Amino acid sequence: MRPSQRALLTYVAARVVPAIASMALTLLCIDALRPEDYASYSLTLLAAGVAAGFVGGVSAQAMLRYARELSASALRRGLLGVPLLASALACPLVAAYLAWRGQWSAAALIAIAAIPALAVMDTRRSLFVAVARADAVFALDAWRAGLALLLTFVLLNLWGARPESPLLAQALSVLAGLLLVGSRRAAMVPAGSRAIDARYLGYGVGLAGWMAVIVALSLAERSVVAAASGLAASGRYAAQADVINAVFAALGGALAQAMMPAYLAQAADPDQAALRRLRRLALLGVLAIGGLCVLLGGALAVSGLGRISTALTDDRSTAFVLVAAGALWTAAGFVQKPIELRGRTHWLFAGVGLSLLLFLLIAPMLAERHGPIGVAAAKLIAGLAYTGMAWQLCRTRR
């Protein structure tokens, strides 16, 4: 079973508009904030993002996999109670980390306060994907991204070019998106008899750990650049990475959402030939996204956007390595799908954790010798290690 062309185009459309708005927000911040301030904004956002990724993953990934099998009461708890409870446990840990790193500020407080809303939003989006409501996915993300862009522009002009402005704008936009797009759009979900039990939550925890470590890798790479080359260099590195990651997240996410019904059809009785066809399709898509990133970089280089063009294209060698790393990590998300379908998500958590440790071992050495491009190369090497582990697990873990 392959995703239909119509489904793919629908999900691409549902991601393109929010992606353009998010990209515009990133470019606006790059233009408005000094490199040092952009680094502070990025590091604070990612520290909270580690917790948001884990908390959202606990409920969102399990919701994506089991939404059609849950009872009505379990569905309600999964949409609100589980993400809020997990957030209550995670937020103090993020606060302690930022205080320990000497990064406690108004920006940190805003980022932490947004974690519960982000977790609820991620879970609601997963429900919409599970019931094939691309229109609701579009509405949720379009409202959030559009309002974030508008509010960021307003706050940067009224409050000043400081990290708190885009963070507050994004937090408010998530809350507004949740209010404007209720879960009633998925009211046709068939009610099952399954409660939120150990299997449901256990599935989410493994993938939540995977998501949190992926975000932690971004936090680690920018922290290593800051330690080796200074906060300004970290800000320039973060600007390049944010634009590249946004392209892969938007288009790779659209591809994954369009393919999800085909993957779920293999959950009960996997057809290895069908899974291989899906993987080939996904990898071709990832290569196309990588090519688009290169074209985008070329367009920015000749666009004459001043500070934005300089920030994103001044270090082209690092940008090329970041594109390669982004493509590899996106491809790994498709390589690991058979492991997800078998519910062995703890293997993914362990594999990505080992890859992060590998990064932390080699990145400081490469940063000292080669600067930011060394850190990007370390991310690429860690991605190769993780993809290799996932590929091997798919072959041996039946």
C-alpha cells in the first residue's frame, strides 16, 4: 500500500503555509537580533524544546498509533490530562537546568511556561493525523505559525530586539491556536474499548525519549560552538541550522504524515516488501528535500537581503554539511519505521542516546580544530551511527 498522490499533496499543502510563516519568523529574528542575542534565544528555546519534545512525545506519539483504539474517556485523558501531567513533572527540571547554566531570565520563564501548551498541541495534531484530517492539521499549524509571525513583528517593534519578544509571541500563538482549533474536528473517531494502559504509555515513552534527544543534539551542537568559538559564532551557526532544519521538518513531516496510513496498515501483519517500497519512496523524498535546501541557499546568496543573506550564506561549507546532516537524520526517521510499528521504541531511545554520547565525545575536539564546521561534521557522524544502528535493528529485531 502506497500513499496516494492526492494525500501527499494535501499534507504538503498543510505544511507549506505554516512552514513559510515559520521560516519568515526565523528570518525576521535573524535580521532583528544580534548574533549573541539570537544564540541566547536559540539556546533557551531548545532547552525548553527538549522537555516539550519528551512531554509531547509521551502523549502525541501514542495518540498517533492508538487513537482509533481508545475508548472515549481514554481519548479525553490522552488529549489533555497526560500531556499536562507530564509537563508538570518536566518544567521544574528545565528550570533547574537553565539556572545551573546561568541562563535563567525572563526568556527562560516564557519558554518554560509554553511547554504544557506545546505538549497539548502536539497531541491534538497527532489525533488529526491519525484520523486523516489534513484540513485540521493545516488549521492548527497555520493559525499558530501565522500568529507567531505577526506577534513577533509587533513585539520586536514595541518591546525591542530582545530574545523575549519571539519567545513570548510563539507561546501566545500556541495558546491561540489551541483555542481556535478544538479537538471536535476529530469527533468521528470510532470509540474502542482500550484504556490508556501500560502498552499505550510505554509506546510513547520510547519515542518521546527519541524526540527529546534529537532536540538535545541541537542544543548540544550550539553549546559546543559557543564554548569553542563564542556566542556570536553560535548565533550564526544556529541561524543556518534553524533554516535548514525548518525545511526538512516541514517537507519531511508532510511526507511522513501522508505515508502514515500506509505504515499503519503494516502494523498488524508487516509485509517486508511493502515496507521496503515505502522506505525507498521516503529516501527519494529526502534527497529531493536536500536538493531544495541547496537551491534555497543559492537563492539567498543572490537575494541581496543584507544581514539575512550574510548570516545564512557567509559560511557555505558549514551549511552544506548541515544540509547533509539534516538529510541523514530525516532519512533515519523513515528507516526506523518498522521498529516503531513493532512497538520496540525503547531501542530507538537507546540508539539515539548512544549517538548523542558519540557527538559529545567528538564534537569538542573537532570544534577546537575546525570551528563550527567541525561541529556540523560531528552531527553528521552521529547521524551515520544512528542510521546504521536503526538499519541493523530493522534486520535483526523481528
